[in-house]
Amino acid sequence: MGGDEDVSTTAGIWGFIILFGLALACWLLFRSMNHRLRKVRYSAADEARDREAVELSEETGESERQAAIELDEERLEEKGEEEQR
């Protein structure tokens, strides 16, 4: 349509630098998000374990700490049995 079709344009070094910077920023954001999500998962698991320990301590009359230790021991035994299968 009347234009010069022999002209080629590229992004050049500045395009590469900007693209690299955006990729680096995304990588850092994803890494940070992954770290924070792991903390949330562990916190939820800890809260569930604490609730179980409180219920067990109310049933048995033991301290919450002792009930938590017993729950952890039971879970370790279950994991050991599963690994043996």
C-alpha cells in the first residue's frame, strides 16, 4: 500500500533489557508468593494440631503440651507404617 517493505525493525538492546527486567521481577514475585503460601499452609496445619491437642487434653486431663507430644508420636508411627508398605 505504498510503503517501503524492505525496512526491518527490532526491539534492540533496550527491548531486551526491559523484557529481562520484567522476567526478573516476575520471578522474584513468584518466589515471594510461594514462600508466603508455604507459611500459610504450615500455620493452618499447626492450628489444626493445636485444636486436636486441646480436645485430647480436655478428654484425658493432661496438659496441652503433653497431648500435642502424644499426637505427634502417633502421627510419626502412622508415617512409619505407611513407609513400610
